[in-house]
Amino acid sequence: MPRFDGGYVPRSAMAIYAHPDDIEFTIAGTIAKWARAGCEVTFVLITSGNAGTHDRKFTRKSLARVREREERESARILGAARVVFLHHGDCELVPTLALRKELVRRIRRHRPEVVLCNDPQALFFGDRYINHPDHLAAGKVALEAVFPCAEMELLWPGAGLPHKVHAVYVSSTAAPDTWVDVTETIDVKIAALSAHQSQLGDRDISPMILEWARDEALRAQAGKAAGKKDTGRSKYAEAFRVMRLMRE
């Protein structure tokens, strides 16, 4: 049955996504909420989005510099503790064993209680958007790094001490089961996304973001109503499929 998160805040969290702005479009309200409550948040961006433009004034190198700068500003707005760029090629991402090992190293170094990532099975959204292959690859390799690799003592001992992630929050999924109320941080989400001017230009994305977040809140509330349990009302929400790998 659908559920709101009940105010859960992990001690630490790591968001593993393909491009600068992926976090902001999908989970920034949750990140801002958790960071505000004391969660130590690490962003891991596997690429720097160095092919993400139709503007010919950019080279791949110059675009990467701009997008990394935008992401650092966005992370500051959201309250993230650090941003890590792995510098893989945009539109060229493949979930290789080498990349999995890179992520294991980061997970073992920062030891997050929760990892957030994309759903690697979410290929189509409606009839107008085919999911970016980098999103699918990033989600797949993030999950592989979390389980079983990061926690296995005999695997890659040079990558750090083993670490077991407690839960994975999977975003952009067709099968969400948990919603985070982001009513109090929706403005922070919009401000963080607005930092990505190379992607947005003069577009005002506020109405779109508000509509998405409002739809998710209504979807969760409808599910609760069907289950005959009243958990209150949320104006804005972000949706996840939550995998609980360790239960208290």
C-alpha cells in the first residue's frame, strides 16, 4: 500500500546520478528536506553532462566546466556536503565493472545510510519521452555497487572497508511505494534547478515542477484513501520505490 515516509531522515545519503540537473529534476525536494534536518548528503555525478547541449558555442570541455559550476551552486542551495564528478562521457555511459568499482570506492569512503538512484527499468514515460540511456546505465551500476559489491569483505579490499547500505530510494520509477512530503522544500528544489541555466535558458520550469510534485502527492493520497488509512495531506511530494536492505 502507498505510504508517506513518516518524516524519516537518514544520518547520511548518497545520490548517484548520470548528469548535472538529474538530481534537481527528480529528488531535490527530498535532498533539501533531509539536509535541513542534519543529513550529510553526497552527490556523485558520473558524467559532467559534456554533450548536453545543441548550442554550438560550447565544446565538450567548456560545457563540462559550466555544468560542473552549475551543479556546485545547486548543491550549495540544497545543502549537500560535497559533490563528486567521475568525468565519464555524456551519452556514452555503460555500466561496466570498472565503473561499479569506482562507485564501490565512493560508497565505502562516505558510508551512506541511504543511496538514491534512478530506476534502470524505466525506459518509457508516457508517449513523448524515451529515458536517456545514461540514466538507465547509472541506475543499474549504482544498484550493483550497493548490492552486493560494497558490503563484500573479500571483494576489492583496496577500495576501502566494506559498507552495507541500509536502504535504496529509487526515483523515476513506474512502481513507487513511498512518497516524501516536499511541501516545505519545493521552493528550494526550484531554486536549485534554476541554477542550471545552460539547460534551461530563459524557460521558467516552476509550473512544470509544481505540477509533477502536486500529482505525486495526489497519487499517494489516493492510494492511502483506497487502503482506508488517513495519514494527512501533502501538497507536494516526490515518489520512490524503497528497497530496505537492513531493518532496524
